[in-house]
Amino acid sequence: MDIQRKILCPSILNLAIDNIQEEVKKLDAADIDIYHVDLMDGTFVHNFGMSIRELEMIRRITDGGARKMIDCHMMVMNPHRYVEKVAEAGADIIYIHPESELVPSATLELIQMLGKKTGLILNPCTSLESVKDMLPITDYVMVMGVNPGFAGRDFMPYTREKFLELDQYRKKKNLNYHLLLDGGATRAVITDLYHNCNVEGYVLGKQELFFQKDDYAACVRRIRGF
Ligand code: DX5
Ligand code: ZN
């Protein structure tokens, strides 16, 4: 099996917002890959997450440092309306939930037109079948291991099957999308999905990265070894 380098995506939702500048600088200095910014509208999910202003802030901070990539996870109804703003604010990858738009393929095309990477993010109950026609225009596919909207939930084991299907499908169709997990990324889950299901990317929350005894750099080194 061809093992790829892990794509590690700290979930900014977990940051103490009063220290955002310091925390992002520390994350910048650790070997992370992509900041994961959760946008919520209180309707698609029953919560409010980060805002476009916070995305801009992270863009500014990291551009003054390690210039990391930023993704935006849009837990929003009709994200098409906001994709341009999110791109302007500095997101490199824009993830939409297919069920949040009547014609999600048009939103993916808009993201491409804006020169950004396209992302599809699947809820635990969203099937491969329902999105497979869009996979040729998708750069990143994220599967939720938890119901969306809140951090710190337990990985739902039945979602494992979807990772296997998405990995097999990209091989069968010769597609190059990256495969990532959002939600419930514990050591055991990462170890299993990385070694057995070819999942290269992980959104990191409190389980392995935030509020740990060790600093970010040490946690990231540990996670790279899982
Ligand atoms: C959940 C968010 C996640 C969240 C993941 O809806 O999309 O980014 O931070 O939660 P954890 O990693 O804490 O399970
Ligand atoms: Zn997310």
C-alpha cells in the first residue's frame, strides 16, 4: 500500500479565541498543513461557529508566518451566496455539503472559477452514490465521522465503510481527490483509517491536539507517528 504523508488540519473552533494570534503562531510553528475553519449559520446545523472575519484574521496571521493553507467548512444553507466572500477572505479550499444546495455542482464550478480548490463534505448519512457524479470536479473529499455542528463527539463506527468506498472508487475511476476525516479523530481512529482505509487527512480537535499536556509541535510529531 502506498502510504502518503498525513494532511493535518487543526480545527480552529477549538482555539481559545482571546489568544487567537498567539495560538495560530504556535500552530504555524508546528508541522501542520491546513487550518480548518468551521462556518455555521445556525440553520444547516444548530450552532454558530466561526465567521468570515475570523477566517480573514487567520489568513493575516499565517501570511505573516508560515503561510499555511486554510480550508473553510461551510455548514451553511445555500453556500453559493457566500463562496466569493470566503474566497476573498483567503480560503484555499472551500468545502460544501451537497445537501445544502439544490445544484451543488454549480457551486463547485464557482469555487473552481474563483481559482480555489473544491471540497465536498459528506454527513455520516450521505452516500457515495449521491455525490459520485461530482467527484471528477472535486479536489478534497471529507467525510464527517460525527454529526456536524459540534466539536468533541465520538466517531461513529459505521462511517468507516464510506471511507473504504471512497478510496476504492477513486482507484477504480482513476480520480485524485484527497480523502479526509472531520470529527472524532482519536489516536485509534486515525491509526485505523490511515493504515487500513488510505485516509490521508484529519481534522484535529481536543482529542489529540488542543488542551494536551504537550505543546502543538510535540502533539503533531506524535500524530505523524500514528
Ligand atoms: C464539527 C466540526 C469539526 C470539529 C470536529 O462539526 O466540523 O471541525 O471541530 O470535532 P472534533 O474533532 O472535536 O470531533
Ligand atoms: Zn469541520
